[in-house]
Amino acid sequence: MMNIRIYRFSIALGLAAAPAALACTVGDDGVTHPPATGSSGGAGGSVTTGNTTGATTTMGNTTGATTTATATATTTGGGGGAGSGGRGSAGSSGSAVDAGRSEAGGSSTVDAGALIDQLLRLTQSCAKVASSHTYKLDNGQAVNICAMNGAVYWTADMDIDCDGRDIGDGKCPGNDCCYQPQTAFTNRNGQPLAASVTPYVVIPNDFQYAGLDTNRGGNVIAVIYNRKLQYAVFGDTGPTDIIGEASYACAATLGINPDPGNGGVGSGVTYIAFVGTGTQPSDIENQTETATLGQQLAQKLIQNNP
């Protein structure tokens, strides 16, 4: 459990303008990737993420959109042909994600840009304050944790947490001055979480709310930054006076500098923690399960907060 951490100031980055209304895709890691421009793809199946982390694939039968898969695929589907005007080659057999419309093969469809817009709309104001006091950001701004049906949320900065299991990849603990080998919550094997691999969010350890599991953690949290959406988990707790911290992996997949010494971002990060029954994956470090559950919870949240 993290008790004391030195927080660093980061350069505030402004939110990028919303892309054109093309459909985006959600990868198995829970990250939503915005569409790119290009010419129409040739004949091919649905978009396929390869079996290698970080593989770039090109979508067939869509308008020149490309997406980068950042997690190893776990389910099987047919590989699609490479579209002209895109980058990369045809995806190998892996987890199939449709880039905006249903095609033969039954792959799922999600308009990720619209989903992000709807989630951000729900968090524009704070109709109900859930925290008993405000929490400070690195810039001194004080913010509340707010509530809606099925979730609590806040907008803050992001500092980098490298606490937890060191898997020897050279990323964490890195140059983290305040590294601790434990996290408040553990995986199904009783191990601390691996910050360099598992996207997790830190919540102040004095915050209590019905449906937020402060004993076992694991509540799915939608993290939005610069029109990217990452499904993370409640993985660690922090000091009682500040807010805005997530794991190395969470930052990296959102395009935020994950270096624990000089990384992070000073503003513009929205955190939506789902609360209640059925908001935790069976294994806190199973990213595929977390992403699938997160997608379901996000849609349910929108329906329950018209």
C-alpha cells in the first residue's frame, strides 16, 4: 500500500481536437484508437490484431483507417487483407475487431469516438459530490470526486506509479524515488500488481463509496485522455490529500510519458470508476477480461444516465 509519494509537476497538455467522425476501435488492452485517414481498403475481412504486442494492422473494407494493437490477442478470428493507403500488412489470425460496421464473420462493432463523447458528456459537471473533501492536483487545483448512477468520477492530472511486482523489464521501478514493492491489492495468485504491465489507477485511501471495493480492489475504471480510452482497474491506494495517479502501463497505452521520474501529464485526464456488483474482473490482471467488462459497463452507464 502506498503511503507517501513525492509528486512531480508535469507539463500540462491540451486536449487534441476531436477527429472526424470515423469509427474507432477498442483493442484487447482496452485502449480506444482514433481513426487515421487514407484511401479505401481492398477486399478483406474484419480487422485483426496480431499475436504480437504492438503489432500494427490495416483494416480492410473501411476507409483507409489504421489501428495499432497493443496487447496480445487471446481469441481467434480470420485475418483481414491489407487496405490500400494504410500502413502495415494483413493481420494474422487473432482477435477480430471491426472498424465501425458489421461485416461477414460476426465481429463486434463499436463507434469509439461516440462512446468517448458520451462518457465525457456525463462527466462535464458534478451534480453529486461523493467525496467528503476536495483533493489537490500538482498545480494546486482542488477537485471533488463526483458520482452518478453506477460510477464515481473525477478529472485530474496523471502522475506515474511504478509500485508493485518487478518483472525485470527495466521499466519499473526505474528511477522512481519512492518505489514500494507492494500494491494495495493483489492478483488472483496473491502477487502485487506489475505496474509496467497492468493498467491500474490509484485512489486516495480515505475515499469510501458504496460499491467501490476498498478491500479487494479491482473495480474497472475508464480512463480517457486525448480522445483515447483505456480500461484500467482500481489497483492501489494513495495519500488522502491528492489525486491523479496511475500505473506505468496505463500512462503508456494512453500516449502519456510513463517515466516515473519525469513523466505524467498535468491535466486533462478523466477517470470513471464503475461501482456496484459485477464491476470487477475475476482476475485483476487479466486485461482482456477487464476490457470486455469495461466496454459493457460503459454502455450500461450511458443507458442509466440519460
